[in-house]
Amino acid sequence: MRYSKLFGRTSKEAPHDADSVNARLLVQAGFINQLAAGIYTYLPLGLRVLMKIKTIVRQEMDAVDGQEVLMPALIPKAPWETTKRWDAIDVLFKLKGAGDKEFALGPTHEEVVTPLVQQYVKSYKDLPVSVYQIQDKFRNEPRAKSGLLRGREFAMKDMYSFHTSLADLEHYYDRVKQQYLTVFSRCGLDAIITEASGGVFSKYSHEYQVATPSGEDLIYQCDACQWAVNREIAQVKKGDACPVCGKGIVLEIKAIEVGNIFKLSTRFADDFGFRVALEDGSAGKVWMGCYGFGPSRVMGSIVEVHHDDAGMLWPKSVAPYHVHLVSLSHKDEDVKRQIDEAAQDMHDELEAADVEVLWDDREEVRAGEKFADADLIGIPLRLVVSEKTLAEGSCEWKERHEIDARLVKLKDVQEQTKEWLSAPERLTSH
């Protein structure tokens, strides 16, 4: 992709109303555009990141036997009345359609998924089953803030599992709980499984928290066994002995919640009269689990965790492109032609090898501005072609998290880039 043709550009000035690192950098780098508070357009660079996060989620949910569906975002009033949540959810966007029929924009989908599965599942032989969707959700937040971390419209993966017993639910719940760690790791985040209130459903739910100085949550974690609990239900404080292992000391950590999972018990199945025929012929209750993951929130969290004073540092797995190729123009037409040809050849060879390349081919822009834009955008590898590098048959190779650059022979760029892509991630956290 040529940067000169890219829709959405960097800005020298940060947005005046940005109240978080991710809001400032994502807007300034041309990844998202704010339409209103908590409502964003994803520009090409930002959408590429979001889609890569969604791809990782799909792969890992498929690995735990999840099956993808897509449910309506527009939900009639009736199922909300069945669960008595029409007036109980304070962030519900409500609207009227033709004939004064009332609807809500879905902030969650228990009211849709439960009767949906009920239509197809009649026997214990049909269970367990787990379905998920990746869809935009809507919450009438009184004060949307922090960029992608708390929006009124946001991307969500919500998965729901259905079981014939609590024991089967707990077995699957533990399986998904561990799989989530793989999802976050692949996205470049070191998530902490944190105990939180289970509300009316169970003793505990589990949040996935990512430690960062800009976090809006406080959690307490043992420095030995890594047990963690949200401040809202904590019976410990900073400096206490760990109540689980008795060996470690409890630390207080600022963090961002990036996912959560719940055991819903039989609450929603009971509301809809959902029963299945058991092996002995009796009608059995249906137990449910809910597993939430916010791709857009994760995208914002990655920026909060991985950035420096110059811009973002994207993990290779979710970066909009793998390589930021920069060609430095020249006043001499012959030299300029050689630079352009070398850059074009490198671009084509890398793309042929399935390496994604954003090529800054702008002729009127000085080197310093191109480098500043590259740092701001945060693509993990920068390759520079200039008169100086061509004189040595090389290009300049610099990873985003490193200070120093080195020269790599043009003939070796493709091979070394492929090796770099397959190597373990090395990131700098703020």
C-alpha cells in the first residue's frame, strides 16, 4: 500500500479533547476518527488492526468448539420484558419503530441467544453447545470517555454456552478461561485473571485485567502465586499476606479490564422456560455461561500499554502492516529513479512473500517528517531506502522498539524479514 494513496493521514497536532493515550494517538495517527463522544469511524489503518484482533478471537473461540452466528443488534421489547430487564438496564438505548413498536439496541444478547438456542436444542444429546458473535454493541453511557476504552458503540465478541449440568458448565468455563489467556497473549497483552463479583449468578466471575499506569481499575495481586482480585470485592489490601498461598505479598496494581466471563446459572433459561429432555426422560434445566471480549477495547488497551513519547508500538500480530517502507526522495532525477525502483522491487518482493507493507512514497515530504510519522503509526519494522543505503547495496533496518538502526543487504531483506516475522515478539510497555 502506498502511503500517498492511503485514506486518512497523520496530524501534527493531538486532538484537543483527547482524554487518554489511545484516543490521542489513534486519532493523531489516522487510525480512527471521532464522530461524537464514544462514537468512532475506523479508518483503513485502524480497521486493519481491529480485523486482525477479531481474526485471533475467531480462531481461539473455534478452538474451544464455539460456532459463530450473527444476531440482530435491534431487539424487540418483548424478550427484555420476559427477563425483566427492560427497565433494569440503565444504559439501554431505546427507540420506537413503525406502529410505535418499541426496540432496544443490544448492549448484550442473553435475550436473543437464549430463545434462539431453545428453538434448536430439545435433548441432552444436543448439548453442550457454544455460540458466539462479533458485533457492534450499544450502551447509553452517561459519560463516554477514554477513547476506545469506554464507548457508546463498540465491537464485542460475546459467546454463550449451554449445558445440562453445573459440572459441565464449570468444566467448559475453565477451558475458556485458559483459552482467553492465549487470545490476549497473541494480541500482545499480558492479561491477569482477576476474581470479581458474580452478582446473582455465582460467587465469582472473572475479569481479564492488563496492568498499566493509565488503568481505570484497581486490582490486588499476589506477587508469588499471581492470584488476583478486583478492588470492589477485595478483602485484602496492599501489603497483606496472600490469602490463597500464604507466601506472597499483595500488590496494588492499576489496570484496564479487557474481557470478562460469567457463569449465568439457569437464570435466563428459566425465564424463557428452556428445558431439555434428559436421558431418563425427565425435563432438565439448562445451565449457561457468558464469555465477553471487546476487540475495540483491546485495540485501545494495546495502545495504552505499548507506546512511547513518539507514538504507538504495535505487536506484529495485530499491526496494520508488518513493514513501514520509507523511500527518501532526491533532487537528482537519476538517483531518485534508482531509489524508487529499489523501493518498488522491495515492496513487490515482500508482498509476494506475504509480508504486509505500507510504503511511504511521498516525494514532497522530508525525511524527518516521514520518520516521525513512522514512529507515530508504530508499525513494528521500518525499512529505509535512500541514496546513502543504495551506495552500499543495502537498506536501513530499524525495529520500532529499538533505538539503533543497521544496514541489511537488499538481497537479504526478504529472508531476514520472514525470519523476523516468525521470531518471538519483543515489545516495550509504557
